[in-house]
Amino acid sequence: MNFSVEDGVLTSVTGNPQHPITRGGLCVKLKDFAKHHYNPDRILYPQRRVGPKGSGQYERISWEEALQEISSKWNSIIDDYGSQAILNCCYLGNQGVINGLTSGDAFFNRLGATVSEKTFCASGSSTGYVMTIGPTGGVDPESFLYSKLIVIWGQNTMSTNLHQWPIYQEARAKGAKIVVIDPQRTRTAKEADVHIRLKPGTDAAFALGVMYVLITENLVDQDYIDKYTHGYEELKNRVINDYGVDRVAEITGLTVQEIQNFAREYATTQPCVIRMGVAPERNRNGGQSIRAICSLPALVGAWRHVGGGLLEMPLWEFPLKYEEMCRPDFIKPGTRVANITQLGKVLEEFQYPQIKSLFVNNSNPVSQAGYSSKLESQLKKEDLFLVVSEHFITDTAKYADVLLPATMQAEQLEVMLAWGHFYLTYNEKAIEPPGECVSNSELFRRLAKAMGFNDSYWDRTDYEMLDDFIDWSSPRLEGWNMERLREVGYVSLAGATPDKRLPHAEGNFPTPTGKCEFLTTQADKGNFVVPVWRSMYEGMQTGEPIDPLPEWLPMRESPTSNPELAKKYPLNIVTPKAHAFLNSQYANEKNQQQRQGEQTVTIHPQDAEARGIVAGQLVRVFNDRGSFKGKAKLSDDTLPGLVVAILGYWHEHNHGSSVNSISSNEFSNLGHAPSFSDNLVQVELAV
């Protein structure tokens, strides 16, 4: 990104035309990003609540008063209940090294707070992925240019990974074929050469059915399997015994021929590559869905070829010193863990001690966590001291006792990670923060001082922290240091040019066996959350028993698996990401609201007719957990029995509620991922 500044004012933000990924463009979500910094509704000063919780009524106070109120309250809570009565709720509202996911970890670990487990997105994917092929970045997105078959599995690339699309188009111009696997006919699916419309929650069954064809028709790369995989015979026996194509066709709603055609083309078209989104993790069997998908490239030897294999997210290639960033050594043995995707349940049920104070930054859990009505009821409690660091008074921030003003991207020094490419990026501070806004790094310096911490951790400048947290000794950063990164702006971590990168042509998977593990060797410790999502804390993993082989299990909530519930709520619902919002970010910007349009509920015409619903009517979507409203959109882009509603709308802009009011807060079977696409609802005309 290029920031343009005149007289200290940010005038425009554009993509860097020299960058191999952005190529001078920004995604739709960042249109008017410069104006976003000057939104008149921004929180510019610390504030104290003066009205009832949820009213959004505040008065300005000084930073000194805010820090005094917070530290006094926390010290009192620690005296009365212990430090584990305090919890941080932080996620990826910022994706920087010092202001992102782990920004408050060291502080709250030093405080002795309950450890926060942050699994909103990609945790189930992470666990399943690491169990199968280890913490590897996989295929460089730029190497897709050399692919002959590109499989986009559970991702709406044109809305959520837009910079990848031109690379796909270049590959297609050279003869590549694009296949999309998704229950919904998305923007991306409409542009694909083939769209495989399986039922939601059946990804694992489909992958295992593909394996059946590969194995029974002798389409596997036996040499690659023998040399570089573990547990093939066990996987083969399961597939042959349990996942014949007739059964898989019945489970997925696909035809036998669709399954066979894809399997045959996948095996015989090399290089073939899978770009996997996080959508397959968002049901009861999500983690095993990821394991099944991750097993496919090794079965056909796709990893042998440039542009062949799999890409989930390149996070694993970024050489960061997480132990130094998070300081898990501060955590006392036996400290408990709270999962923030279940925040309402945590606030309601945790005892000895109860959570008496919640600190929220980089996140908007009322919008993003499941069972939001339960969460809101807990946030209204007068004995919960809530502190929120934010840009705006969001659905969560309106319940805060103290609001703290946070900086935006152009106002802070940072080094950025990426979920969609292999570049580590230097983010130069371009303008001074407005009002009294501070970065997360500065915020935790101030809180550490207010709490009397004298550790040297918080004595460093942002530049010094960044320099300390990046592992410059990594081979991927040979010849680089902070000053060079600042001068150039970004560095590729791929380790080879896109036409040469072959991370697993000869195995070398970062798993315990060094192989792709169809039969995981990590099952003995049971279910786990990858430590980066929990302050690098290895303690108190729940360790539920897991199947060491990929499997398919039906969703918790579907007409076939839960017929009694389906009598009341007969429709499945999926809630994908928006085109113009980034989760709930930018959903308060009028231009972005116009680009996205109002909340719609896409319903198949036959389901609409059965309910007397006409296109454009306001409908209510509900179950026992809650309800939300949107305008009916009749379309066969969705399957019969399935409704689709976009995530991210703020309650105040959407009839007082949003899609996660109906979402379960139950976990997926691996990595404590949420099951946001495993819910039954009913739809009716709104009163």
C-alpha cells in the first residue's frame, strides 16, 4: 500500500504498482481507506460510560483518568477474586507483528489473566493441516501461474482473496482449468470452468470419495506415497470400506459421475493445486474435512511439480519469535484457558473465579462470536468491568465501561503478516494519530506502567520490538535486516522464485515423521489448538479423543442428522464473508454499505414459495438462539433447503441484530474452531 500525504493529511491509499501481488490495486474493502481515517464517528479520546450499558453514552476523560480507573479496578478484582478473573478478547482486527493477534499476550500473561484462546478463523484448519502436512506454507500463490488445474475449495476468491484472481486468469490464459467446490454459486463459482455444488458440511465425504476413485482406478502416485507418506494402507482400508462413490454421492448430493470426473481429472492433470479456504472447517467435522483435503495432493504426487500441491495460508513461513512476542514464560502452570468464540458461555459459566473484567481489542465479538444474544445479555451485567480499545462504538463497544481510542493503519509503525501471499511488509507511519489515539503497542506500554510492571519488555520502542520479534537469522531472511526492510518495503519469504519453489517434491514435511501423515502420529495427545492461537501456552489443552484418520461425520444440525430439530427449523444456513466489509470492519461506512447493499437472505424459490415469501420482502431468520432480519432474495444460486446470509452487518444498521444471533457456539472437532455453518433455522415474513 502507498500512503499519500499532503500537509500532514492522508489524501489517498493505493496499491503499490511494483508489488507482485497488489500490482497497484486494492480490494473493494479498502476503497476510500484514506477517508476511513477521518470518519467523523471515530473515537478520538478516552471515554467513560455515563448511561446504561448498551446505550453508547459516554463522556470524555483523560488518559490519566482512564488508566487510573482501569488499574484501580483490576487491582481490586485481583485482590478479591484473583487475576484469572480478568480476560482479554483480541483477534485479527489488525494483522501486524506488534499490534495484531498477539499484541496483548505478554501483558495479560504477566498480569496472570485467564489465557485467551483465539479460534475465530483457521484454528481448525491449522490443527488439521499441521496434523497432516505440518506447519508449511505450501504452494506460493505466485506459483499458481504454472498450474494446469486450480481447485478453489471453500473460498470465494473474488470477494476475499481478490489479488489472487489475476494470477488464476493468467494461468487460465495458458491453458489452466479452474474448478470451484462450494455449496453456493458465488461470484467465483460463476467464473469457474466447473462448479461442484456439494451439500454444506460434506467436504470430507467428497474428498474421501475422490480418494476411492483414485485408489480403485489406480490413479495414485504409488512411488510418492511409498517414499513420502505415512499411513497409506490404513487410509486405503478406510476409504475402500466406508467411502464408495455411491454412498458419497448420497451424502454430498453430487452424482457418481461428478465425483469420478473430478478425481480422474485431478489425478491426470499436473501440476494440480488446491487453494483451500476456511469455510470447510465451519461445521462439526470441520477439522477432519481439512485433513482429508490436505491428503489429496500427496496421493497424486502433486507436490512433485512447481504449482502443484496445496495452499491454505502462508502464515507458517513467517519467521517470527512468538515465544518472545507472547512471553508464555509469564504464565503460571495450571492457568485456565477461555475460548473467546464461546465468550457468552465463558462469561455465564466460568466460576472460581467468574470473569469480572473483559478487555477487548482488535475484535468485535458481538458481531463475530456465536450465540450473540447470550453474549449481549452477559455484557449488560453491571458487575462485569468492560474495557474496549476501538475506532468506533461498535456493537461490542457500546457496552464498555471505558473506551480507549485506537490508531488506524497509516498512523502506526508496523510490519505486516499476510494470509494470502508470502511477503513480509513494512508499514511506515505516515501521519500522526488524531486526537489521543494510540497504537496497541503503546496502549500496553501505558497499561504495564499503570500496573507497576518493571519488566524491560515494555521499555522498547516499536522499531526495537519489531527488530527483536523478527527472526533475522532465518534462511528466508538471509541478507535482510530492519533497515533494509524499511528501505525496500517488503521481502518474499518463499525461499525460491515462483518458477522454482518445490517445498515438498521430496517430502520434507515438517511433521514428526517428515512425511504427509494420512494416519497422524499426533492423535495420542488428543485434540489441540495450535499454540499461536493461545499465547504459545502449551498447558490445559483439552485433548478430546480424535480419529487418527480422516473421516466424515454428519453435521450436528441438519434435517438428516437431527430430524426432531428440523421439524421446527428445517433450513440449513451458511454465513459467508462480505464483498465490501472485512468481517465487521467498514460496515459503518456509507460508501461500503452502498457497495455491499443491505442484508439479504438468499433462499431457493421453492423454499420461498412454501413460505409465501416474495423477493424483496423483509423476512425473519430464527431459531432457539435468536433471530435477525433481511430482505428476501430468491435465487437458485443457493440449494433447496439452504439459506445464505452475509456476515458483518452491524446491529444498529440491520434491524437490531445480525447473523451470529442464530449461530451455535459449539466447536468443530479439531482446534476448537467455531461451527458457524452448522445451524438450522426457519424463515418467515417479518412482522
